[in-house]
Amino acid sequence: MPREPTVRRVLQQLDVDALATVLAQWLAAASPAGRETIAFDEKSVRGSGHGACKRSVYLLSALVHRTGRVIGRGFSHWE
């Protein structure tokens, strides 16, 4: 198993645009005909889990991978 510095160096040398293109092509080929691939993203709001209320706030979004169009947004409180 490679160590963290090795993984970091390899990732820093990647051509991000080329990787995105290859992944998009792979997703398109792996998706059944007539179906869209939906990507989900979640981010925690920095500092939201501190203070009297220990529940962090999370921002959620869903988008169509092929077009990048956002099809849903929301937020949630999780402990």
C-alpha cells in the first residue's frame, strides 16, 4: 500500500480535465440506455457543530452528471 506522500504526488500530477473526460465516458458507457447518472454532493458548514447546539449543518445537492444541471438542493442537521 503506497504511503500518503506518494498518493499525493501522483494525484498532483494528474491532468484533471483528462481524468474528468475519461470518467464521464466510462459513466456513459456503464449507464443503461435512456438513464441519466446523478451525482450527489454533501458539505458540512464549517463551525456549525460547535457551541450550544452540537448538530452540524450539511448542504446537499444533486445534479445530472452529463449536463451538470442541479436538480435538487437542501440542507440537513445531523449529530
